[in-house]
Amino acid sequence: MTRHFLRDDDLTPEEQAEVLALAATMKADQFGHRPLEGPRTVALVFDRPTLRTQVSFAAGIAELGGHPMTVDGGLAAMGKREGVEDVARVLGRQASAIVWRTAHQSDVEIMAERSGVPVVNALTDEFHPCQLLADLQTVQEHKGRLAGLRVAFVGDGACNMGNSWVLAGAMAGMQVSVGAPEGYWPDADVVARAREIGSGTGGSVELTHDPVEAVTAADVVVTDSWVSMGREEESQDRLRVFPPYGITSELLGHAADDAIVMHCLPAYRGKEIAEEVLEGPQSVVWDEAENRRHAQKAILMWLLERS
Ligand code: NVA
């Protein structure tokens, strides 16, 4: 059976731990794993802007002995020129795996059903599971563990990063508290699923509209842009409700003294995160950006070995 990574809970909690352990091994020995020797090709398809995802996958696939083949989603015009069902079968005949950034989760699901090779979600409106593997690897490096840590996700909890944090965090046995304005909590079905998983791992999810309550005693403070890709038309409304949720030094003062601050980037200084916090001693954002490569190499190799 071909395995895919379309959302965080496509892995079991045990499998998540396995992939994170592999990512740590790969970081320690960056050229020691060659599952794509040949070179075998991995298709990287982007329908949306990208920096970290493109460069970390391209560099990582090269380190695995493979060839990254970037496909411009605009040129391919999927859904306009031809349907995802057909593109999936064409890509699956050329590539050993497909990595896709696009808007709709339902489309990556069709790609996975039809391509015959592992498909990795490189961000949809609903989930950003590759970022979460990198984030968990980063937390593990700085805190030495995941289970039992308190995570505050503050800002737009309804975006891909909010959904992925409640799911992946609960899977890792973390206590995730989301502080977001009314209407911006993570998806209710995702929260229910995260709580169900958490009942087996010791993880939990709390939702509040109070940013101070979310951050109080947190070991890990996370935020993301208030205006995700595809939401640009809502900018004015969002910029009215989100300012109390910006990670300032004052808000961070409610977290544990040794809390780390995370942001998947791109960051908008003075909005969701203050300049002095992003550039301050508690920020681990550049480690997160680097760990994209190690974590993604791990999930690619793990999927290929099981497919
Ligand atoms: N929530 C952000 C993540 C960017 C990596 C977005 O979807 O734009």
C-alpha cells in the first residue's frame, strides 16, 4: 500500500516519533542516507508562493541522492487545462514521490488516490504537516522532550498552522492552548480528532479568546501570519481583530521564563510578532527553517520505504 502524508494524523503517534528520530539522525549525518540514489526524481509542485518549502525540499532531495523536479503550478494550470486526476497519473509515471502546495485538501487527496506514488502535502488551506515535523524537531532539540510541554498557539488559529499544531501537538502528548479571536479557532472536527488522539497520548487541546490565558506558563509560544495565502481580501477585517494577539515582550512575559518562540515564517514584524521577540534570545525561528530540510528528508525516506 502506498503511504502518503497529507495531514498530521496520517502518521500514528508512534510513527510520528519514528520520523522525528530519523530526522534527528539525518541532521547529525546529512549525507548518510541515499534512498533516492539513481538519481530518482521527486516532483515539487507549487500552486502558491514558496521560499522555505521549495529550497528545503530541493536541498534535501539532493542530499538523499535524488533529483528535485520543480513544476510551476501556474504553467501546469491544473484544474483548468486538465484535472488533478490526469495530472496525478502523469506525474506518477515520472516521479518517485510528489510534493504539492495547493489550496484545497480535497485536491491533494485526489493526487494521492491516483498517482500511485507517495504524496506529501507541502501546505493546503487546512494543514501544513511538514512544518509541524520541523517544529516538533526544533522543540525536541531545545527542550529535550515533547510530551507534557505546554504550547500556546496565538493568533489565527483557524489557519493551516493552527489545525496542524492541535493535531500534531496532541499526537506528541503536548498540552496545546489556542488563543484566537472569535471565529478564528481551529476547525471543530480537527479539534475533536486531536482530543481523541490526545486521550491516548496524554495530549490535550484548550481553546480561549484570551491571549494571556493561552500563553500563561507556556513552554512554547507559536504564532503565524494573520493573513494566510488566499485570505488577502480579508486583510482589513483581520487587521482590526488580531492586534491584541500579537506576540509582544509583554505577552511573552506570561510564558515560562525559558519559553521558546516559534514562527513558520514569513513574519510580519509589528503585527503577529514584535521585532524584539522575533530577533530576541527566545526565538528559534531560524532553527525551524533549517529543520524543514531534515524533517522532510525523513518523511520522504520513511514513506518511500513503506510504499
Ligand atoms: N498560514 C500561512 C503559512 C505560511 C507558511 C499561510 O498559509 O500563508
